[in-house]
Amino acid sequence: MDILLFNPAPRSGFQAHRRVELPLSVLCPATPLDRLGYRVKIVDQFANPNWETEFKEALETKPVCMGVTSMTGPQILRAIEASKAFKQRYPDVPVVWGGIHASLLPKQTLENPYIDIVVVGEGEATFTELVGAIQGNFPLKDIAGIYYKENGEIRSTPGREFIPIDDEPPLSYHLLDIDLYRRRLFGVDHLTFNSSRGCTFRCSFCWDPVMHKRQWRAMSPETVVEHLRRIIRDYGIRGFLFSDDHFFIDMKRARGIIEEIVRSELDIVISKLQIRADTICRMDEDFLELMVRAGVKRFTVGIESGSPRVLDLIKKDMTVEQAIAANRKLAPYPIVPLYLFMMGMPSETPDELRQSIELADKLIEDNPKASKTFNIYAPYPGTELYGMALEHGLKEPERLEDWAAFNFRSVHKDARWITPETKKLIENLDFPLMFLGSNFTNPVRRTNPIVVSLAKLYSPVARYRVRNMDVRFPLESKIVKALGLFARQD
């Protein structure tokens, strides 16, 4: 082993539906190193039940460096634990952090004693150069896109240009046990696949405009289909979950991919394409029918709120009326829409939360195939809405580990950006909201049969609580939170 890469678990707790995705944040920078002949070891704490044994065995060999990724939230604590264990074994070997959180707050991340270098932004080119410099004992000042410690001081280098992802080689999937990442949906094994990076929209709650500067880059239709062919050939997987932030930024390219899939007769199932409601409104019948022929089974649609004021606040640039129209447009087609909502955004009122619940109810009523997920707003550093949370009294975390409390499954203890009444409603409606619609009885995915049975029994209680916003005696929510169940259900 030359390089050790660690993917900490982003969440814990019981999962009613198995949801494990490829660790692209470590697999992408691992690929060019693998192609150069480095021996790369990836330890995935989330997907691999034997990760601890693998990690201990990996520590028996001294590598050039250890790379760690993390998002904002609980994943940070597990990332720190792994970094500490590594530094205790090899204090002279650099620990390199990358990923969203370290890229947003590189200086504060480096203040942690177990971290030596931060890769800011995309890691393919930067990490490859960094490994070469560490191995050759060359100065780090000439490597673009990093923060590092030198003589007790934190230094930085100029930023690096975004990479042209259409020129990137196929990922080195052989570095992983692919069987750990197969996800059964619509009766077919699926794998995560990404064909573009960035997003041109300006949503004020999202880290993407900060990280990617509203620049969007994508593979060509021909490149996408060639990568899909390789996965089908090498692993017999015919289901794909596209993790693009917005697959339909360029409608001509999106249509080109779908046409190429049909023309190539790939015979695949696509169970995730992230799309906006206003984009669906612009689609004609021919495009929707073409997607059905290509095997598209499900859309993920960010609605966020049923309140026009909140939608304006978060700069969603979409209306409630468009959400309703898009849902009705999809109703005749065998495409399952999954609608994503957020609650607890700065200044959101109980009445505006009710508007979101009523909109979710209406979408499911108009299209019984539809399902929904309500997540809890968490302020991401550097975003516009984070600034608003600070104005409302949020105390900015002073240490890396303090960011672990920012979790979209629980209301932050310092959530002064909402009233105590709104906070109480969110804390006690979060659990029953999971049971509206077909989230636990949907046949498209494998759901624990015990959960399905319990969900059917509990659903009437959940519907009463949610539709009446009745949070008196929320025993079930307290029990679930105490036991750490249902980490996330989307």
C-alpha cells in the first residue's frame, strides 16, 4: 500500500431501506494515482461492515500519506477519530483532508492537530501532485489548491482551475468491493454514477454555488454511454443512480444522453435523475416518452417549501404553481417523483411549515406514485443563508469538531433563526412526516418487512399528527430519537 484513503460514515442508525453510495469523494482522486501505478487502499466505514479490521490491517503498512474526506455534520467526528488513530501510529506521515467541509473552511480544518494538509475543491489533479511532492520531499508551495502547515503556520497556495471531466478516465472501480454498493431498486442492482459537476442555479441554502462557483461541467453523451457500457460489462450492473446536482442543466445534452441510451439498446434502469420542477414544465411529451423508453424510473425533485415567501428567501427561482403543474405532467407516465422538502429555514413560521405539508399532501394526492422526504435545514458555512442564521444569533463554531452538530436529521440546539414554536413542531413532526405517502410501502425498493408492517399500523397516527400539526405527547418521536433510529429515509 502506498496511499490509504478513508471514507467516514456520514450517518448511523437503522436504515429501513439500504442506501449506500459509491464513495466518489475518495474514488475520484484515487483513480489517477491507481493509473500511475500507486497501490491505493480505500477503507469505507459506511459500506463495509468489516471496515475496522481493514483499517487496523492497513495501519500495519506505512504509506506515503493518508487521505480523508468529510461533509459538514456527524461525519466529521468519525473522520477525526480515524485521523487521530493514524497520527498516533505514524506521527511523521501527513494526513490530508478533502471534501466539502474542508474545502469550505480549510484554515479552521487545519487547526486540528491531526490534520496536516487540506485539498480545496476537486482532488484528482491536486492530490496526485501532492502525493508526488510528499514522496519526493518537494516543497508544497508549488502545488495549486492546497492549505498546509509549515513551521507552525498555516499557508495556502493559489486555487486550481476546474478539471474537464469529459477527459477524465473511467473510475478505478476495482479498488472497491462493488458488491457492497449494489442497491436493489425496481428489481435491478444499481450503482451510483456521476456525469456532471456543479450547478448554475443560486439557491442560498446550498454549498454548491460556493464550491463550484455556479460553473457546470459535463461529460458528452458518448462518454456517458461508454462509461455505462464498461460498468455493465465488468460488473453486470444495469441500474444507475445519477448523482449529478442537476442532470438537465443543458437540455440538449440530457436529451442526447437519453437518445444514445435508447439507440445503444443498453437495456438499463435509471432510478435517480435530479431535476427541477420548472424544468419538468418545459419538457414535451416526446422527451418524457423517450425517457420512459430509456429506462428512467424515478426523478428526484427539490421543492424545498410550499411557502412562496420562503422560496423567494432561498432564491429557488421556482413557484408552488410550477411544482403542482410538473407533478400533474408526470402523473400519466411510469416515472416515480421523489419530492424533497426542507423545514426550519431562517425565519420560517409554523404557518409556512403547514404550507409545505399541504403542498406535499397535494402532490401525493394528484400523483399517487409520488413520494416525499422532509429534511431539517442545516446551515452550511459560506452559504448565503448561513449568513442569515448568524444574523439571527447562531454562534459560529470555533473548532472543526463543533460542526458535527449540523445535521439534517435534527434541529441544531442553537437554532435561533426559528421561533421556539417552529422548532418544537419540527422536532416532533420529523418522524411522523416519514410515513406520509408510500415511503415505506413503495415496491420500487427493498424495505425491511418489519418496518413495512409497523408503518402500516402507525400511518393513521402519523397522518393525524401531521395534518393537524398536533405534537402533544410525542412519545414515538422521543423513543426513535433516543434509540437513534431512522437516520435518513430518502
